[in-house]
Amino acid sequence: MSSTTPVEADFYEQRATAHRGQRDRLSRRSILISNLRGVSFAVFLISAGMALFGSIDRTGALIACAAIGTFIVFVVRHAKVIEALELEERWVRVNDDAKKRVSPKAYYDLPHQGQAFRTETHPFADDLDIFGKGSLFQRLCVAHTEPGQARLAAFLLAPSDTQTMCDRQSAVRALAPEIDLRQRFEVLASGTLTPAKKGASSSDPIALSPLLKWAEGPHELSQARTLVWVSRLLPFLTLLVTLAAYRGFANRWFVLLFLIGHIYALLRARAFAGPVIDMLAKTEHAMMQVGPLLKLLETHQIASTKLEKIRSALKQGSVLPSVALRALERINSWFELRHQGMIYPFVNLLTLWDLHCLVAFESWKSRHGRSLRDWFDCIGEMEALSSLAGLLHDEPACCFAEYVPAGAVFEAEALGHPLLSPSERVCNDVSTLLAGESLLVTGSNMSGKSTFLRAMGLGAVLALAGGPVCAKRIRISPLQVSTSMRISDSLANGVSHFYAELRKLRAVLVATSGNLPVFFLLDEVLHGTNSRERQIGARFVLAELLKAGALGAVSTHDYELCKLDGALAEKVTLLHFRESVTAGEMTFDYQLRPGPVTEGNALRLMRGLGIDVPESVG
């Protein structure tokens, strides 16, 4: 990108305003067409009545024909205007959401928080705010389908191999400036959401499991071939018998017997119709909106290895996925006749309509059912990549990681916390950490220790996802991030705060026996016990981690922990944050400095709140 200036909220407000204008114009046009449609139908009724019961039968009939033709034109046109109006409304919402992403803490109101992907036992997700309100997922996510959100969560929860990460970087870099394409994809994907309830501003992705279960399930009608042939031949034979009876060549009771055969066939078909109706009831809305998404994926021309793989995956069959989905939509539109209460029973009885639709559904499933999951996976991949590309577009000063394919290394220059706005963010350098090396960060309360550790953790997570990192430069090898930072006790389960921390520390130690080097982040390690035991326990845990080849950072407010001996002292770099006091007011610059901190600020904070604690007790 040519500029490194962060995108301001005004950029997205201007885009939203333009679409609001178009939406308002379409709304006025919709009202006009609706009124004209009503007028044309009224003219039809009056002229038809005059033709039937008045004295101007020929003129009335001509006017009635013209009026009903005009009415049909207005109905078709109105449907298109309503569709365009709904699309513009989604464009407005997409840009309003984008504006929130670049406004301090406004992204807390974005709809998708990823709570469905949260697990209490994950090695870092809770500590690094990957999911939930104010989380990284909420800040990044422009995915509106179930596969898209699942793919973004997978990106953030576990590292991939180096080649995959490099391919993602290339795709994110190519997608970042393509804001119109990315937003169009998001607009189309948002159409698959469950329609929001009245008064609600957002809704959840539709669960696609019923659709995929049906698409990948057995071909049930293949076990009832006789019924399929009956659906093809019986209506035709019934028509012949009816004509023969009308001309006196057959007994009219034969017609009744054939109609009883129709009823029997329809009753047999109910067992096969049930799963299809259940699938449509749960996923029809999403299914009807997928075609345009696939069409966009098939036709975009962005150059990237990852995006080319997506395009190639969609072009493997003899029929393009977008064409196949249009065929499925068409079959579904035929099946919609069952909602026409007055017409449906007669049409269904005479033509075996349900059976014909079921045969068409089954035929589609046999040709394309096994490919449907792969098509949704392509949509999900694009949504996840677009989510990462949005961060790079909004903050073009972000960098991509330089991957070290072997060993264990973490190094960053001007690393910042991605969930802080650029105007609030304070960046710090992290000197090269190799296997068996650690930082020990000290500092007073509120000085920035936890934020710094989370910036390291989120920098690693984004780098290992193949996404942009809020840094000037970052080097990293494939690592397993493992943390003990935010401790949740549970009195109901008999788990104390201190015991909960011990379990997390044990999980970090156990992780060192895995396939990847561990990148550990331990915040206020063992702060739930007395000073003597904390120092013994913390030094032991740190020594064991480094002995196992892990690397990372530990924070503490216990200055005694900085007194390290022997090999441990050689492997640990001491750093600190500090505050300044001016006219009795404390200020923090959140800048990392070498060496240990020399004093705390707990007593000053207490006095600042009116608790007149003395300097010493005695």
C-alpha cells in the first residue's frame, strides 16, 4: 500500500452515506411502483366488470387486458426494486460495521464475537481475548456464514505449516486494497444470515448441517424406482383415461380408480418428502443466497496462489457451482407451490407435483451433493482471508511476519496491541528470543505489563495465522502459544484462584512435550501465594520451561523474582515499565526499559483514592 496512515471512520461513513442515498431513492421508487400496481389492478377490476356487465364489452375487455398486463409488469419490477433495496440496506450495514472497526472500542458493538468457538481448555484463547466482547475475533470478523466464521476461528486458534501461512499472506496482501470486492462479498454473505427479529440489528449464521446432511445422505428414491416411474407415467395415463371417458370410450369410474392411485403415490412420497421439507425449513434462506457468492468467487481476477486454488476448486466439475446452485433454487421454487393453499392440493393430486419435485431434488443431489461442502469451504476461506485483509487495509502500517522454518525464534520491532486504536497504541521492541530464552517484565500496577504480554501473544497469533501484525517488523518460527494470564476460579466447583492458576501453569509445562516449541506468556506468575513460595515456584517453572526449549515472557510485581542465579540469569532478560509522578498525579508512558523496576505504586494508588496508608507499619 502506498500510505501507512490508518483509515479513519469518515472513509466508511462516506461510503455508507452514498448507499443510504441510493437506498432512499429505491425506497421512493418502491412506493411509487406499489401505488401504480394498485391503480393498474383497480383499472383491471373496473374495466373487466364493465366488459362483463356493462355496455362497453369490447373496449372494457381491451382495457382489462392492458391493465392486467401492466399490473404483471409492475409486480415483476417491484420485486426487482425490493431486492435492490434490500441489497443497498446491507451495503449500509457493512460500511457502518467497518466504521466501528476503526473507531476506538466501537467494535465492541459488532455482532459476531465467536463465542461458539470458545473452549475453556484452549491454551491461549481466553487469556488473549480471541473470542467474546472486545475480542480479536469481533474486531476482525467480516464472515457471515458458518464456514467463514469457523475458518477464521481455526486461523486464530492454531498455527499452520509455513507454506500455508505464506499463501495466506499473499492472499491477504492481494485482497487488502480490493475494498469493493471484499465488501461486495460481505454484502452477499450477509444475505445468508437468519432474518433478524423485529427490533434486532443483527442475526446469527444459519447452521448448514441439515443441508449438508441431506446433500451427502443416501439417495432414498433410488430404493423406490417404481414410485419414480409412477410419477412419470401415471399423470399421463390418467389424462388419457379421462379423455377416453369424456368421449365415451371408457367407464368414468376408471378415472376415479386412477385418482386413487395418485393419492396412494402421494402418501408413499410423504416419507421421502419429510427430510427435504425439514432441510428447507432450516436452511432454505441460506441456500437461496449462496449462488451469487460462488459466482463472485468464480469470476474475480485477483492474483494470488491461495485465491487461484479457490477458483480452481470451484471449476473442477463439469458444471460451475453457481450454475448448480441456480438449478437448486429453481427446483426449490417449484416446491414452493406447497405454500399455495388453494391451488396446491388440486395441482398436486392431478400431476403428482411433490413427486416430480422430489425426483428433481434427488437428481440434483446425485450430481452435486458431495461437492456442496467443498463449495461452502471455499466461501469460508474467502471470508476468513477477507477478515484478515480488512485489518491490513485499515492499518496499512501493519507488517507480515518473516517466517523462520526451523528452530524457535520470536523477534518484533515496534510491536503494538491490535485491539487498541492506533492513536492509543504504544509500541515496543522485543529483542530476539531463541529456544530456552525469556523476558522477565516488572513494573508497578497499571504500567502496561499485561498489555505488553498480550501484544506479544496476539502478534504471534496473527503472524501464525498468516495475517498482518501490528508491528514494523516481526520474525517468528512455527510455535505453540501457551499462556497463564487471566485466571478464573470457580467456588461452585471447589476450585480456588490459586489452584486454577496452578492448573494453567501445569498445562503450559505439559505443552512443551508437543511437536512445536512453546511460546509462553505468564502474567503475574503465582501472585496468589506468599512471597517466599512464589519466588521458589516461579523460578522452578521458568527454569523447567527454558530447559525444555520454550521461549517467552513472564511478568511480575515481585522485585525479588529478578534476583536470578547461574544459568537462569543468563537466559532471562530483565525489562520494566514505570510511571512518573507530577504534582501528585501518576502518568504512564508504557515504554519498555531495560533492567528491573525499583519501586511500586500501590501505596500511591491507595492514597490517591483517599486511603491514608502510612509509609511503614510499626
